[in-house]
Amino acid sequence: MVGRPLPLHSSVWDKAAVAAAFQEAGVKPSHLTSLYKHLAKHQEAAWEEVPNLPRAAVQLLNENFHHLTSTVLQCQTSGSADTTKLLLKLQNGMQVEAVIMHYDTTASSREECDETASDDVASISGRSHVGGHQRATLCVSSQVGCIMGCTFCATGTMGIKGDLTAGEILEQLVHAQRVTPIRNVVFMGMGEPLNNYNEVSSAVKMMVDPQVFALRRSAVTVSTVGIIPRMLQMMEDLPGVSLALSLHAPTQELRKTIVPSAKSYPLEKLMAAVDKYQMQTRQKVFVEYVMLAKVNDSEEQAHQLGALLQGRAVVLNLIPWNPVYSPEFDFEAPGHQRTEIFQTIVRQYGVHCTVRQEKGQDISGACGQLVVEYGAGKGCGISTNSDMEDIASTLIGTK
């Protein structure tokens, strides 16, 4: 966990901090439930307006907690109006980004969605598109920057600046809800979520709490590059929450050249962890694969990937690399035909495979584009997108 100075005020969405303060002041735990139940429906309510909240609780909340400790510096919407990116300033001055992806399936049949709306790997896990509907998925950040150093990801160029608190993670959801109702959340923004495990876990528990944000467990997806001990802990601590694995290579030799963490968590052990996770949870695992031209997109590599995933209950999401406007990156996305050939080969192994329909490239809000330039007050290039293979724009989307 990356250290950070103590804030002047804590976020009221940091439940552990509020609970500790209540306990110290002698406030009954039942008032904690009442507080969040009220805030869930009245997020800007004054503390005095919370029914039956004791004076001692009101006083400590006024002195130590804020409704929001972050502010929205910039709100950008893509030209197609299907992506909105929020640039948020934390009270310590650092900045993070969150991305809202808007989906409209009202004119699409279920078959069309399953085959072409790579925005929604979730459709494969039993969420129906019948009749169609509108929805929004929020991609949240868990850290400022990222230490994992994936060679194709803009966020990795920042290094790690700090961990977000559970409250700062949840405030991204609060800010997003002021733009549009949010039905799904994916931890695919800045940072490696499982490197900030305790805060991410606390935030997820609030998201799925029926008396707070009330999201379905399966509608919250945590993406990881493969921190094995935390993956296994997650299946104990967060049952029913979806897991996404950022794979990006079919062999250990290739993976360790583009995903440095593979040196610590070899592919063989990683896939064994996936098997254990699935055996215990009985859930599908989403596998993210950023396609890099002439790096990991050959027909041979498609066969290798198909063989690796064959027989496993996974949904493979192919993500053509999104351009990052920086001289540090020398990658290219494969052409449409090459991507189709790759997908066809993988499907021969019985692997359910979709191709991501990217959203937000024109505001740097697509997969792998998220990065904040400090001092500039804006994102890199055209904007920033969520990373951790950002699968955000595709990975979860329906109920």
C-alpha cells in the first residue's frame, strides 16, 4: 500500500472511519446503518436531517467528515455522446479519472448484442438484452497512477503516486450518479485494484450493500493483472463479485515482456489460480487481451491462446490497442481483418470470444488511455481512459 498524508477531513463514504468515530463517541452502531440508508437517497442531506441521529454523531460528522472530499475539475463527453470522462481533484491535490459508458440496446435484439456489442461481455453471463434498454457503466480508478508498468498502457507511465481511500473510490460513483444513473461498476481505471486491496474491498462492499448503493454483486467487476494471493482472497471476501484478468499474452515468455508483473506471477500459476477461483465460486472469469500489431496478434498466438483457455469457463474480450499520443509508445492496433481472423481461430477451441467496441477514444477515455499530467491539469493527448486494460468500456453492462 502506498502511503499518503492524512486528509484534513475524511469522506463520509469511508465507512470504517465513520464507524471508528462513532464507537469512540459512544454512538450506537445502529445509527451507522441509518446514516448510510439516508445518504443513499439524499446524498447532500445535512447531518441534522438524518432521522434520529444523536447530537454527538452530528457534531463529530460536522467536525471530521465531508459529503465529498473530491471535486470535478472537468467533464468531457465524446462526440458520439456515448462516453463521459470525469477528471477529479482529490483534497491532497492529486487527480484521477473516472469514465462513464452509456449503452442503448433498445433497437437491438439479443443476438445482435451478443455478437456485436462487445461493450457487453456481461451478456454472455446470463444478463438478458431482450426488449433492450438504456444503461450506464462506470469505470473507476483505485490508485493515482500504477506501478505495474504494462508497456502498452498510458497509466503505467505515471508510476504510482498514491492509493485512493474507499471513500475516494465511492465518491467517483457519487459524482457519476449526478450525470446519469449507474447500473454497473468496473474497476478498470487508473491503478491495479488488488494492490489497494483493503480500500477496494471496502468500497465494493458499500456498492453492493442493499441499503446503500444496492448494485448487484455480479454488476461489479474487479480487474487485475494477476495478483494471485489477492485473487484468492477476493473469492472469500467478495463472493459473487465478478473478476476480470488482464492476460494480454498466451505464453509466459511473451507475457513477461509486456506485462512485467508476470515475472512475479508466472502464467502457469496464474491459470491455476483462475481454475481454483472458478472451482470455488462457479463464476465465469472475464479475460482481457489487448491486441498489439506484430506483438501478440499472430495466427500462431491465436492458437496458443485458444489452447490455453480451452475448457475453462471464461469470456475472452479482444481489445485492439487504443492509440496513446505520446512518443513513449510505438505500438499499433491490428487491422479489422486480422482481428477477425484471430477471433475465428480462438473460437475454434470453444472459447467464447468477443471484440471490444471502444468508446471514448476522442476524449482519451478508451482502454489503456488514462493518464493525468500533473501541472497541466488535463489528461494525456486527447484525454485519458481507463486502464487496467480498461476493459471498462466493454466488460459489464447489463442486468
